[in-house]
Amino acid sequence: MSVLETVLGHYDYVITMFLMMAGLYIVVASGNMVKKLIGLSIFQTSVYLLYIEPGKITGGTAPIVDPAFSVYSNPLPHVLILTAIVVGVATLALGLALVARINEAYGTIEEDEIFDRDRES
Amino acid sequence: MIAFINVALLTLLAVVTVAIVRQRSLFAAVILSGIYSFLMASVLIVLDAVDVAMTEASVGAGISTVVLLATLHLIKTTESRSVRPRILPMFVVLGTGAFLVWGTLVMPPYGTADNIIHKHVVPRYINDTIKETGVPNIVTSVLADYRGYDTLGETTVIFTAGIGVMLLLGGRRRRTKSGQDGRSP
């Protein structure tokens, strides 16, 4: 297989890994807690792509049974990720509630300022 | 043509992600993450995951954005501090990313029909769903019928998260009502 074919066939995976690492970078490098949670949800979304990409079949259709079609894409990853999306928004809401509570107690959501305040007291 | 649309949408996703990483205004970052979710929903439609795309558009782009904006209203700040470029996280992220891309090279390329994951339980679901459940949409029949217990567990998770949010934010209203403003000076 030529290099170009490999690159085109795996373009989805490369972008998925890029999104995953961008999310990880936001979580690690950004000190702002809302930004960290946005990064975390980017990481989560990249996992959706990682699951659903291998399920696609070229020439297949959405997995809804109809006499007009015979090739369907794999429905199992779709089911798993449907659950993951809903759980993802639940964890995001819980994390944001914690951020609001931290902001109430410390008056800031910047990580280094919170550490400074902890050291003072 | 569909493959071209897929590549274009994925490239747009990467561009929006770079914008989110570089953005200092939290409001702009939240709106960009809404755009990101809609692009993700479009990619999912191209990948034939129509149910997931609908959920992503309503939950990811709708509810998540609303919850994030509500938080911005509560914390009353819209700017994050400028991030000084950090060498160590960048190094770790690039290293891990290179390893992950190397790992995906052994995966079958996009759209392969004789991929091993299409061989095991999936043909049974596709062939028997009408006979056993009467639901033409296979995703629905697996979610609500074959794997109904998983969905029950999912609702338990949402219930627990809801209780957690209520406990964290409900106490706040009580404290401000009794006169002591919990906010630090």
C-alpha cells in the first residue's frame, strides 16, 4: 500500500488522535477550570469518533432495516456512544456545579490563585 | 464525494479545536465548543450514525452549551488568564499523540467491510431484530430491548449526577438567604 493510500485511509484516526491530544493539552496546560472542562469534553467527543469510525462500511447505510438496502453500518458502536454522550453531559454538569461552588468559596476559578490562597491560610 | 465531505468536516473540526485551545475569552470558547459539537454531529451523519448525530446535536450542542453559559453567568467572569506556553505538557501530548497515531496504523482503513468487528454479534442483531423485537431501527432495538439493563444503569448515572448538582447548588441559595454571603472578599 502506498503512503498516500495509508494517509487517506487513516485520516479519520489521525484527526481523532489530534482532537484527543488537544483536549488533553487544554486539561493539563490551562489553569482556568471552565476551560479545563471544555477540554475534557473535547477529549470525550474524540472517543465517540474513535468508536464510530471503524463501524462505517463504504456503501453501507444507517442501521435501519428496510427492504431497499442490504448493507448496514455497524449499529453496536452507535448504541455504546449514545450512552456515553448522555453520561458525558451528566459529568459535565456535575463538574460545572463544582466550579460554581469553588468560585463561591475562593472568588476565583484560576488554579494558581486557588493554590496561593490555600498556602496563605 | 462522501469521503471528500468527511475529510473536509474533520479538517474543520481540527481548526475549531485549535481555535478553542488558543482562545482566552471563555464566552468565545463556549460558543466555539457549540460549533464543534454541530460539526461533530455532521461527521457522525456522514459515518451513518444518525441516532448518535441527533443526540450529539441536541445534548452536545444544546444542553452542554446552555449549562456552560449558565455557569459563566454564575461565576461572573469571562476571561481566562493567558496561558504561558508550557514545554512539558506540549512534549507529553506530542509524544502520546505520536504513539497513538502509530497504534492506529494497524487498524483497517476507513470503510473496510470485512473488518473483524462486523463479523461477531452484529449480523445476528441485523438479521433478527424485526423477528424478535419488531423495531426496524437496530440502534433502538439494541438500546431499549437487548441491552435494556445498560440503559437503566445510564439513567441511574444521570439521577446521581442530578442529585450531586442539586446538593452543590441548592446549599448556595440557603446560605445567601441566611445573610452570610459565602463569597470570599
